[in-house]
Amino acid sequence: MNRQQRLRAIEDEQSFGVATPDDYASATAVRPLAIGGVRFKRGSSLSREILVAMAPRNLRAMVANNFIELHIERKESPNANRHRP
């Protein structure tokens, strides 16, 4: 791994680290892949359950290497929209 690849990996990890498993909505396979013996074709949808079951390190690697496109759905806390008097 050269210097540029290491820097890109650090940037990907920092930007990816913001999302938690609770925020994962789904993912789309950008390249053909297999997870746990199940094959996914390009364009296939991966459910939230599959993403949550994966090791975070493996998920980051798949996103960083453009195997999947992760879809995030931010969950807001109930007090996020409350206005102070």
C-alpha cells in the first residue's frame, strides 16, 4: 500500500466512521460479490440485516474498494426538533 492509498483509506475510515449500524438503511452492490456464501450481482440490494451482521472492518473495506454503495438513513433523537423557549 503506497502513501496515497493509505491517505485515502484514512479519509474513507474517517468519513465512514460517522455512521453507526443503527443508521444503515441498505446497500447496493456496485460489483459482483459474495457474502456468507450468498452471491450478489451488480445492482442487487443488500438488506440492513446483512450489513449489521458484517464485521465493521469488512464493511469499511467493501465500501472503500467500491464493492457496495452504502445508503444511510439518519435517525434523529426525539428531542432534536424541540425548540427552546
